[in-house]
Amino acid sequence: MDERNCASWKDVSGDFGCWNGVVISCPVTFSQATEEIIEQPMSLLIKLIFLLPDALLRLLAGEAKTAGDRTMSPGIQLILSLLEKNSIRRDITSINPEAIRNFYDKMAGVMEKKPPSTTTEDHTIDVDEGTIPIREYTPGKLDDSGAALVYLHGGGWSIGSIKTHNVLCKHLANLLGWKVFSVGYRLAPEHKYPVPLEDCDRAFEWVWENAESFNINREKISIGGDSAGGNLSTSVCIKRKEEGSVLPQRQLLIYPGVDRDSGYQSMQDFAEGFFLNEHLMNWFTKNYIRSTVDSDDFYVSPIRYQNPLGLPPAVVITAGFDPLRDMGIAYAKHLKDSGVKVTEREYQSMIHGFANFTIDRLAYSAVVEFAADLKNIV
């Protein structure tokens, strides 16, 4: 063990690199990390650690984190020890958004299970005042339904990209047996509401218009996303219903942010958060909305939409240690009470963002399960 390296990294980045007295990489600051691709040895070591049996993972994770009757997955605790207590988390809201985006692009895949072989092809969509990218994923084995999923990445409308969700989309394509289309919508604060929503709506329309060339059934195109992507997914459904446009067949809402109100109990319980916290959420909202008036708009806070009947069947996924948990549960109830078919699951041992942490066995099992839910809801 290199005690000098361990000490120096703790000075810079909390205990990110000195885990139980073992140095697992070189000391880096946030600015250095954004300029360098994650070291391959570190990535390999992380993956080897997660091959250990659950009992050893629990031993390495230390005392279990609990909240009421919920106990966090030991694998997720280990991930938090690598990600949560470092300068990246502390500094994120004071750094240029482009630098943050670059960092998360370079982190892509480090905490994820290797996906099956998947064919990808990149396309470009014309939108108002520009273009956006969209990536087509074709799994190794397509089912015969012709179904497809338009996927909207998370990241508080401000960060995230096709690249950060590349592995997840490959997993979803192969688990579903469908083509998946991942949308690179324009981000805030450079592009505030309603630009990201309009980009996502246009992307769905583009896939629908080109269904024949993609060899998919235009009546079986679903929409889904995580966090802000879940917000945008259900908002696209509401927008298209209000405008009388063709609706997605179903919607996949993974720990969606559906209300700008912070009064939910889980928002209070996890204000300091696991991976997502109140300060970061406020920063995301400030980036996205033009003024406080937008917060009351049901395209920004979909739970305020009073006429959900007729929206597509929804799979709503929440995580036990997520500040967004209770609003997701409330939205599922809001949809069900209005006559919308809903499959709802809370993964009690998980945190916000777990779908991108599939190196943890329990997180990957959850992705497998909710992909099956999406296939089966209609």
C-alpha cells in the first residue's frame, strides 16, 4: 500500500481513491479527471471486486445503510464509496456544464455490466434551429413484434448523453428484443424548457415517420427514460395527447422527476442524498426552467396534469433511497386513479441512478425485471 498516495488523494478528493486503506488509482482533481479518460486498471479492478460473493461485498461495504425497513445493496454502497464522497460531487454545480458533461461521458460504462453484442447506427434529426443525434440499437436477436423504444437519457436536463446511456440502451435492446432509439436532445442551461421537450417529441415523431425503413411497427413504438428522461417521456405523452397526435404505445418511467414541489417525505429524508441531493436538484431545475412560472406547467411537473385518462400504459420504477421516490409513487397512483394501466415497482435497496450501476447484481436484476414489465404491460 502506498500511504503517501493514499494521503494525498484524501486531501484532494475525500476518500474516493483510498478505500479501506487500499489505493486503487492515482490522485486526481476534477479538472484533471475531465481531461483524462478513466484509467483502465481502475475500471478493471472495480469490475473484479464486483465478482466477489454478496457476503464479501457486504463485508467490504461496512455497516449497512438503512432507512426505515429498507437496507441498501452492499454493491451500491461500494459504488457510493467511489463516487459520492469526492470533489466531483461537491463541485459539480459551480463548474461549467460542458466540463461536467465531458466527465460523465468519460465515466460511461465503468460501473456497468458488459452488454451483449449490439449493432448501432447513428442518425441525425432536423429540429427547430438545428439538428440532434439519435442512435439506433439493434439487438443480437429481434423478436417478431416489430416493437421499438425511444429512450430519453437522464441528467437533470443538463448533463447526460447518448454515450452515458449507451450500455443501458444495449441492455434494454437485448432484454426487450426490440430496436431502441436513444435521443441526444439539446441540454439546459443553453437550451431551456421547452426546447428539450420539443426535441424529444420531434424524435418520437421521426421514428414513427420512418418506421417502415427501420422495419418496425409504428403502432408499437414506446417511449421511456430515467430521471429527467422519465419526466420528458411522460411529458411527450401528455403533449401528444393534448395535441391529438399519435401516442407512444407504452411508457417506461425510471425514477422519474415529475414534480417541482419538494414537500415529499423522501425529499426530506434524502436531501443530502445518495448520488442525488437537494442542492443538485435545485441546480438542475434552475438550469431547465425559464422562471418559477414554468414550475406549475404540467409539462414540467406532469403530476399536475389533471386529465391523464388516455395516456399510454406506464411502468413506473422507483428506488428506496432516492429523494424522487415518493413523487414517483404518487405519480403512479395519480395515473392509476385516472384509469391508466400501471405496473409499479419500488426497488427498496437501490439509489437514484441504479440503472447505470448494473455492475451491482441487484441493480442489473432490477433492469431485467422492469424490461420484462414493459414487454408485458400491453
